[in-house]
Amino acid sequence: MIETSTNSRRDFLAKAGKVALLASLGIFGAGCEAVNRGLLDRGLVPVVLEDLKAAGLPKMDMLVHSENPFNGEFPPHLLNDNVTPTSRHFVRNNNGIPERAIKEDLSGWQLAVDGEVHKELALTMDELLQFPQVTMDVVLECAGNGRSLFVPEVDGTPWRRGAVACSEWTGVRLRDVLQAAGVKPTAVYTGNYGDDIPADGSEQFSRGIPIGKAMDERTLIALKMNGEVLPAAHGFPARLIVPGWIGSSMQKWLNRIWVKDKVHDSEKMSGYAYRIPAYQVEPGHKPPVEDMRIATSLRVKSLITRPDPHSGFSAGNTIEVRGHAWAGENRISKVQVSTDFGINWRETELILPSNRYAWYHWETDITLANRGYYEIWARAYDDIGNAQPFTQPWNPKGYLGNVIHRVPISITA
């Protein structure tokens, strides 16, 4: 193949890829001809794509579910690290990434603390850094991780299993900041806000946490991720880290903490948003809204990171099986694996986490003597007797999925 043909084909594929991407964004009503003539033929791309590039998105090897807002994850076999590198941490956004974050611009930024406090605060970054700093590893998981595994299907980003990570976070205790403001006895909940403003004029994304969780010594206002200043996609200049709880409670691009005398009642705290039924419902049945409860703690769960899915092995050879496990506010007591579709189980070696609310690691070696198709199943148990289900219990929004992980492999003669 001559070089000019190679270049032409490469240019065509790149252009076709951009057109497909723009179509998926749904932002050009005039169709692809206008995109071609007005932008791509001139070597230009829409501002929204320039913003993603400036924010380091998409990350290499990432499975992208949407570009605007950006949402992407990694397959489990790429999450084998004890501490998830930033390059392998999933990204969950509800709106576009703020310009301040993309430019890493601190000018004019302040963290407001108001409401049920004796002294309202407006802290600059320099002032925030005067508080004692702590560092710890924390599991961060989207409430909808595993949504694509629900039957019947539910609406929402079709996360598989990779909207979870355990990175190192450095910041100041939210408790210290609230104590500096002087929390009143009437305080019940926080309402947390960020710099991301919806482009369509809808209500700003905002969630909150009970004052008791806010005052927990491990709840942080994070300023660094894996030793570096927070990347734009992960909340620059500050975000909340609420250990053990669903990811949506960990507000990104944080700029306000409103201490309230009642449960925060924003749109994303109401109705069916980030809420689960108070009781088990029939699959496909949507209970009345008054029977929905705010989702908080993560559930017991495990992830198989070794071997890769669809790997082939020779009969009689040792196969290293490895993964992680976590349980929200609870602790992991054991992880078991099965290679005969759940008939028999063997316990793995459980490695304790680096700190409270980091994930556990587990590993074992297996040997399979006969050729054929196999599945490695992993099932975690927590310290109060909960275990991962074999079939995923259903809820209307596909939250808190924790069905057992199954990885297919084959054994050759």
C-alpha cells in the first residue's frame, strides 16, 4: 500500500470518527454536512471536544458512555492496581466540566460555608490549606455501577463493572472546616454545590449528607489525588470524599457547603434520583415515590482483576486469580471463588486494606485438569453476614448493583 493511500485512509477514518462522535453528542441539528464544511474541513472541532481534550479526556483504554456530559469507565482487568492510578480512574459527570477546572484557575475561587452556622466562611485555597491535612485511600464507586446487569433494563448510563476505583486522596477534614464555622445544634444535613452549571438552565446538580457523616473524621475536602493537584475531570480545585458512600455524595468542583436544618431537598435528592425502594420490588415495578429512600452506603462487592476475560490456559497449569472487595460502611470478612458454576467454593487469601474505607485485596491459585469452558466466580461477604447475590435484585434506577462477578476462561489440552 502506497503512503498517500495510507494517509488518505487514516484521515478518512479520523474524520469519520469525529463525525460519529459529534452525532452521538446530538448538538448539531443541521446534520453532518454542516459539521464537515464548517468545522472538520477547516481542521476545527467543537469547543466541547476541545474542553474534553484539555481535561485529559477520554483517557487511554477507557470505555466512553457519553461525551456531554462525559462518562467513562475501565474494564476490571485494567483495575488490578492496589491504588488506582489517575489514568485508570473512572469519570462520572452530570454536567460539563467547569472552565475554572480546565484552566486550573483559582482566581476568585472561595469555599462558602453558610446556613446553620455561627460564623459564615468564605475560604480561599490558601486559607483552606491552613487546616491539618490527611491522606488516605478510599473506594469511590458510582451508585449506578453495574446498571447494565439489571434485568429488565433500566434507564441511565449503562455502566458495566468499572465505575469504581480506589485512589489516594489528600485534603482537610470537613469536620475541621465546619467546626471553624461553628455548627449550630439545629444542623441536620449539608447541601453541597459545585462550579458545574447545567447548560440547559435546569437545576444545578447538588446533593448532601447527614451532619453526622459530615462530622466523621474521615470525610474530607480533597485537594489532591494520588499526590497531585486534583485533575479537572476529578473536581479541581476541591471535592468531597465521603468514605463508604455512593459517589454522587462526593461533590466535585466544590464551592459551597450549605448547612441546613432539614434533609437537603434538591432535585437530585428527591423523587427517584439516587434513591432505592424501602423494600424489595418485583422486577420492572416502580414503587410510589414515598416508598423510596436515599441511597447512602455501598454494598458488599468484589471484582476479579486477574485473569483477563476469555483467557486461555493449558490443563494442569496454575492460574493466578486476584481481585478487590469492599463493603461500604461494613468490613469484608471473606471472599470465595468457584470454578464449577457455584456448586463448590474455596476461600481466598484476604489481604487487609491500607486503611479504613480502602478496598481489600484477595488472591488464590487454581488448577483445572480438564479442557473446556469455565467461569471464575467471586463472592464477597461482609462482617455482618451480607453476601453478594447470584441474581441482581431490581430497583427502578439500577443503583447499588452487587451481583457476583463472573469471568469466562478456557482450558486447552
